[in-house]
Amino acid sequence: MAKIINVISDKNVPKWANGKKYIAIHYLGVVGQNNKVEAGGYGAHYYIYWDGTIYQAAKHDAILWQVGTGGYYTQKHPEARNSNTIGIELCPKCDGNASNPSDPRWYFTKETQEACVWLVQKLMKDLGIPASHVLRHYDIVNKHCPAPYVNNNKYKTSWTWEEFKARLSDGSSGSGGSSVGGTGQMYRIRKSWADAASQIGAYENLDNAKAACKAGYTVYDKDGKAVYSVGASSGQMYRIRKSWSDAGSQIGAYESLENAKAACEAGYTVYDKDGKLLYSKADTWKATGTAVCGGNGVYVRSGPGKSHDPLGQLNKGQRFEVDGNDSGEWVHVKVAGIGIGYMHKDYGVYDQPTASAGGWKAIGTATCTGQSVNVRSGPGTSYKSLEQLGKGNRFEVDGQEKNGFTHIKVRINGKDRIAWISSQYVKRD
């Protein structure tokens, strides 16, 4: 059983609140071990060292600066925030470029990961947090953190994120893991039944045991009967990327094609070792508006920046969809014949929203607190301004918020329109 060392400090804690609903897994971002108070305060409630030692640095009701955007990132998760999330920092190692989070040679020690599983299981039990609410920092905002679980390439001793989550659900904290409740049936993964020291996991669920089984290992039931086996590696690896040329977008590499398909996310594709496309996950795109390209030869790129691969080009007058998940000066777009990517905001001319006020379900009213505040067609400054409101102008709200903008219904030119306004100028009644 792991031990938690109390180094709790109230220094530079910005706020306090109970009601934690999520657990976020981080990495330090540098090679090393640290649990000291930073200049801006703690980044997490717990820190886990290379040998598996756990340090609690802040009380559970402390609201720390850990999963906010900080003006640099895009909020991806609809609910997880600093106020309702426990943060755990894992101390990493790197054999490559430690200044590049996408370097594939970041890894966690086995001891660090096993201690993290034990701690997360304890927090889940103590705080009533389900396994579905255990997230990577990357799942909350678009930050490449924790690198080993975002790269997901199982470098050295690092597990995949899916393997980590499987251990949470099955009560396993690594080799020789034990069951938490259940039927008493445990499926153990070993090189052979007699070689107990080779065990890399123990699961109550057979499907989870199969998913975690590696080349050269076998799944055994509680009586030592082999129920599943993965042969020696053939050298074939199925990689999950946005495009074959965009190696930095890779989120996993698997010897099993079925495992690669299962881990593939919306907007990603599974490739074989030669770069041949084998499987693509259907996207879950939800458009919030449409726009027209205002220039010729405008690149749509695989990521938000000129360093990302071009997916295609648009010319003046070509139309595309937007969903509001923008990143800085780059707009998240979907273009027919090209797919989903990013385009610089300077080349988009945004339409008014197509949604009518007929299906609107208000939960209350609010008042504008600023002067000449833009009402926009979507949740971001890149969207077209439909009108400006002055101080005291009233409107309805339905509870939706995105990217710092509030969803409203407002009277514009004698018609009710559904639109968005910056939340900083909204005062709820």
C-alpha cells in the first residue's frame, strides 16, 4: 500500500471550495521531482515521485491553477474546471528533447504509475468520483499533458492511457493488483502461469485484461487456465494520427489493429507501418455557424499554427462550417472535400446563425453591463457581430456557456435572434 506524505501548504491558494467531481492527471513538463510551492502557487493537490512516493501539497478544498486556459489554451471539457477538480502531478523522465512535450521519449516509471492508480482509486472511493471523471489534463484543455499519456506510445515503462484507466476500473494497481469487491474472479496477465513475477496486471473484467495484454503475454483465469494470448511481436504497429505526415498528432501505437480501432478518436485515422490508411473514426462535429473564405490560396491546416501540415486550400467565396473550438488566431473549421482543421481568422467572413428562436428554452434573464458590447453569431471574437448592446439592455439566457461567451436570445431589428455575448458583460437577474 502506498503512503501519502503530508506537505500541505496554504501558501498562494487563490480560493477554497468543496464539491470536487473530477480528477486530472498531469506531468511536471520538465524532467525532475518537485512538490514545492511555485511563485504562482501550487499546480496540483498531489505529486508522485519516481519511486512512487506520494506528496499531498494542498487540501482537497483548495482551488488551484491547474486546468484553466490561462489565455493560452482552449477549454475542451464542458464541466471540469479548477473549482471542481483534484490535480495529480506525475514526475516524468525523458530520453529526448525535454523542451518538446510531443517528443515520443517521455515516460513514467512503473512505480509512479502504480502509486497513481492506488491514489486515484482511493480518491474515487473517498470522494465518490466515478472512473469516467478521471481525465488527462489534455481532455480538459488542449494542452499536451501528461505527455506520456497523450503521446500514448508506451515508451519504456509508460502505459497507454487506456491501460491506466483499465487498472482503475478493475482494482489493479500494477503487478499483483488486487480486486476491490467483485466476484473473486481475477484475470491475470503473465508470460506464463508459473512466472508470477512477470505479471503486469490483474482484472475482474476479461475484456479489459485482453486490452492490456501485450505481445508475449497470456491472460489466465483464477485457476491458471489460459484464456487469451498475444503472440510475439511481428514488427507491425498500427499508429493513430490526424494524418500520416503529422507524427506529432499521434495518440497511440498498437500491435493489434482492433485495439488501435478501439482507441481511435474522432478526427483521427489508423495507419499501418507503411502509412496506409486502415480506419477512420467518424467525427462528432457540431457546427455553430457557417462562413465564407475571404482570400485565395488560404491553407486549412491540421493544427492551430503554420507549423502544422496543410490539409488543403480554400479560395475566395468557398464556404465552410465553424464550431467555436478556436485556438488563438486560428479558427476550427470543417470544409467539404478537405475535412476538419484550422484556418487563420483573418480569412473568414462569418454568417449570421441559422438557428431560429423557435426552439429556445430560457432559464432566466440577464442585463448587459457594458457599453457597445458586440452580440456575435458564435462563441468567440472571430464570429460576425450582429449588433451592439448598451448598458442596461436586457436579454434571455438558456444556461449555455462556451469559450467565455454566454448563449442568449435578444431582440435585434425587431426580431428575436439567438446569439452569443461575452460573459464578462452579463449580469444574471
